[in-house]
Amino acid sequence: MTITEQIFSDLQQYVNMEKREILPRFFKTGKGEYGEGDCFMGIVVPDIRKVARAHKEASICDIEVLLLSEYHEMRLCGLLILVLRWKKATETERRTMFDFYLAHTARINNWDLVDLSAPTIVGEFLADKPRDILYRLAESQLLWDNRIAIVSTYAFIKKADLDDTYALAGKMMRHPHDLMHKAIGWMLREAGKHDARRLYTYVEEHRTAMPRTMLRYAIEKFSETERKHLMRKDDR
């Protein structure tokens, strides 16, 4: 039995039939939805993490097989293994993992897959490097590339390095997908934890251009009075 076959077998031990029914709806797999056609075994993230930890020595080739799986949980398991490997990887190994990740973004094709991997594999790698790739991802026609671009900045935000978050938010502010509005608003909110005044000023300046979902997410930590002021519709 190969490692990937063993991983599949291990994951099957955690299948929950109720979750198998719920997860496709939760991750919008219907026709025309962002997760169209995705298949779920019915396994929750904590259990997928258990399997990933048990197979954290799986190779990049094994992870590629997992990413090519039709099953969402197999792809997530592969990404979680990649994140675990990252912690002890050399700089050369991290470059390989970073390049591998960006070569497979079409398979990192739902918001949880992006959010649980991009800040580490992309964000941490770029923390001390030029970040032009994020701006190219922001211009991609692939929704998941766009989400990777903004969510990766969470690694910078944790170090109070906020400029790219604001720049990318401005670049993608008119993105047509609500999934991106939530992601951008979320990153702006996190940036605001380091500099609330900068976030307030930014939102005040851009609020008429910001989709309402993005705006709500961004100002969630402000006071009720501040939120009402920033959500006002008088000149929208």
C-alpha cells in the first residue's frame, strides 16, 4: 500500500455520513457555485489534522497525488502535511514548497484550503522577499489565486507589516465575488488590530467603493457608534 493509499484508508475511519450530506452545501458545490463539482468524504478538520500529523513525512510527490484527488479532504490533508513540513524545512526546501504550491493553485480550490495553507506557504516565504507575485495573483482570472494573494498577507499582518494588505485591498476592492469581499474585509480587520486609526481612515476614504460585506467585515471590531458612522448610506 502506498502512503497516499494509507492516508485515504486512515481518512475513511473518520467519515461522518451526516457531514457528507452537509459539507457539499456548506462549501457551495452546486452548479454555478464557487465549489462546483467538489466531492466530500464527510470528515471534519480536526480529524483531517490527525491523519496529516500521522503522515507528516510524506514527500512532495505524495502531496501532489493528494492534491490531484477528487476528494476535498484528501487535498486538505495534503496541504496540512505541507504546512507541517514547512516548520522544519530549510530555506531551499521552502523555496521548493513555495514553487510547488503556486504551481497547483487550481487544486487549492476552496476557501478553507487557501486559508489553512496560504499564510504559511506563501506569506511566510515572502515575509523577507519582494512580493510582486501577490499582485500577479491578484490579477489572475482564478478566484483562488485572488484569495491566496490577500490571505497570504496575514503572515505580514502578524508582524505589523500592513502596507501590502492595504495595497491589495485597494487593487481588488471591486472584485465581483462575495467570497473575496469577506476575505479582504477579514484581512483589513486583522490589520486594524495593529493600527485601528489607519484602518478607520482607510475605510472612511474608501467606504463608498467598498462592497457592504467587505465593509462590515473590516469594521467589525470598531465601536457601535463608529460602525454606524462608517456604514452610513448618505452619500453611497
